[in-house]
Amino acid sequence: MWGHGIDAGSSLMGGRVARWAVIAGGALLAGAGLGFLARDLLGLGQPAVALAWLAGVTVALGAELGRGRARE
């Protein structure tokens, strides 16, 4: 339907875009997860929720970037 015979992993640029999309998605999911825990399960206020989001994003990005360095 959307494809024009181009595989995202077939070119260097497509591979990089796909990798960064996975990293960004993982960071958002980690931030949202910790934010949910802080707000809904622990009942913390807005500053704590914002810090939880930042912590989740930082952990996810650090893990992914560390994994990328280990491959090199």
C-alpha cells in the first residue's frame, strides 16, 4: 500500500532512520512508563512526574547508546 519497493533497511540512510526511530520510541516508552508509575501508582506531583520522565528517557538513551558503542 505505502511501499514503493524500498526496504527501510536496504540503504544506509534508511537503516539509520529506522535505528533512530527505535531509539526514540524506546526512550518515549521508558519515560511514559516511569511517569505513569510516579503519577498513578505513587500519587506524586507534577515535578516528580517530570523527573520520572527525564529519568526514563535518560536510562533508555544511555542503554541504547552504550549498546551501540559495544557493537563498534
